[in-house]
Amino acid sequence: MAISMNTAICDLFGIEYPIILAPMAGIPDMAPLVSAVSRAGGLGSLGAAYLPPEEIRRVVREIRQTTDAPFAVNLFAGVSPDDLNRFDEVNDALNGMRDSLGVPHPDRGGIVTPDRFDEQFGVLLEEQVPILSLTFGLLAERHMAQAVQAGMKVIATATTVEEAIQAEAAGCHAVVAQGSEAGGHRGTFDTSGRRMGANIGTMALVPQIADAVHIPVITAGGIMDGRGLAASLALGAAGVQMGTRFLTSAESGAHPAYKQALLGSTEESTVLTDAFSGRPARGIENEFIRKWETAGVDPLPFPSQNTLTREIRNAAAKRSDAGNMALWAGQGTRMLTDGQSAEEIVRQVAEEARRVWS
Ligand SMILES: Cc1cc2nc3c(=O)[nH]c(=O)nc-3n(C[C@H](O)[C@H](O)[C@H](O)COP(=O)(O)O)c2cc1C
């Protein structure tokens, strides 16, 4: 049986292949990769959550200089203000790690995470970004109304059927079903009752979400090649969102030590941890995670833990010390390719999926 690659998300987003480059906040210099995936007929996404508003504007313009094709920008929804109630306990546990990297000890007053969501969102409206994707929750009603008014398409991330139903009810145009295999942060809206978020496997999550909503479903989590795309379509999804596969592509701005760790990893290498940011995320287990677990301290809630560990991660990157960097990765890393162009990856994934279905 043949299957059409021209799915509902191709029409919705104006793309040729139902393949989305996952937004990846924290990966430097994303414009070339976003642009390459969009030029190849997929949908590039810029992970903009950690970028100041004017930097988002600059990168959006940089993308537009190299492609007229549609692309998405991703923000974190529903982030709470800093909570430094347990600052001393957590800071003490991190100071030993700072000492080994020559990072000064911060004081409580130095840990401030600015809330820039309104301004970031404002830049997306001003720059007429065509597609907004979200993780950690949904837009406030007033923002959703503004997005719809501007003709923006909105994609939410769901880790449970209930979250997908909420996304559809809020007016989202599509939903990413993020299985537990996924690299990076769990998109779970509310993690207060379950420290590691909701972790349903992709294979079980996608058909249950596809049965529960009418908007197109996009599979994320462990999709690395055309077999994954073909399987996703069979499960009722209208496409895939792939992050890890593109981290070792030619255009990826990921740190060389991170790429090396990815290429040397296996399906057993990753763990779920909240050590780096206070929110659960999947990454390659390393020295930082092991030391944090040994300390036996609960992290501060997101985003405060993320702000508190930032200088450690930055110092580690400067020294190419993969032991103290956040090595976000999904469970499919044996399927990575080294230095392949993003265009070739998009075309190969589409071609392989067609072959599976022919
Ligand atoms: C390095 C990295 C950073 C990520 N950052 C974001 C982000 O900023 N926003 C988001 O919605 N998802 C983010 N994700 C999750 C992806 O959207 C997606 O769910 C995941 O990459 C899918 O699993 P895979 O890595 O196995 O392909 C990130 C993933 C990785 C690997």
C-alpha cells in the first residue's frame, strides 16, 4: 500500500514533507539549521525560549535572509516566577561542582530569571512569524486571541491525552505528542504532582491522542529515520518532529564535545533528570547528573534551578567538558549520522518512509 507524504500538516503549514525540526532552546547558532530544514521542504523550528526578545528578532531576520519557506518559533508557556525558598541548600550542593570548574559562588540576589514572555511573543507578532510552537503549557487566552488574529498557526506539546484535549479546546491548530523517548525537557504542563513529568511511550501515546482529538497530531520522541515516520503515520499521526537526529547534522551548532557524546552513546545512555533545570528532561547521563544524585537534594523549581546551574554549564562548554554540560538526547542515538546535511536527512527520511509503505 502506498501512502501520501502530503498530510494534513503539509497543507496547514505550507510544507512539502511532514517532517519538523524540533525547536532546541540552548543550542547556539540555530538559524542555519532551521533555514536548511525549511529550504529542504520540512519545517524548521527555532527554540527561542532562552533568547532575549531583540535576539529573537535578529535570528528570525537571519532565517528569512536565507529562505522564503515557512518556519516556526517555539516558546515556553506557563513558566512560574523564581522560587528561591531552598536557595542555600541547593546552592551548597552545587558549590563543589563550581569549585572544580573555577566558577564563583553566586549569592541569592544574583539569581534572577527575567520573565520576558510578553515581549518575546510581541516580537513574533511584529515579525509576522507564521507558526508558534509551545511546550510546558498553553497560551493565555489573550495571547491566543492575538495569535489567531495575526493568522499565526499554534502548535502545543502534549505528553498525555488530557493535555492534547486541552490544547484542542484552547484552539491550537496541531499538537505534538511527545513520548518518553524524547530528548530534552518533558512538555508536561504541570509537574507538581509527579516530579519526572508524564512519561508515556511514543507507541502508546500517539494513537491514543489521535483517537481523542481532531487536530493533526505530530509524533515526537525517538523518531530518527523513515521507519519512524512510516510508523508514526500508521499510528494516526500527520507527521514527525525530530530533535536528536539533527543535532549531529552538518548545520548543527551543538558543541563538538556534545556531538561526540551523542555519537558515542547508545539506547541505554540517557536518563530523565531534573538536576540541570528543575524540570524533567532526557539527556545522556554524565558526571554532573551522578554528583547531583549523590548529593540527594531536590532541585529548585524551574526556571530557578536552570538559572542557578547556567554558569556551570557555560564553564563546562568553554572547557569542552561534556561531563558537566546538559547533553539532551532521545533514546534513538544509535541511528545518528555524523555530519550529514539537514537537506539530505529530510529527503532521506521521506524517501525511506515511502519505501516502507510501498
Ligand atoms: C537539545 C534539545 C533541546 C530541546 N528544546 C526544546 C525546546 O526548546 N522546546 C520544545 O518544545 N522542545 C524542545 N525539545 C524537545 C523536542 O521538541 C522533541 O520533543 C524531541 O527532540 C523529540 O525527541 P528526539 O530528540 O528523540 O527526536 C528539545 C530537544 C532537544 C534534544
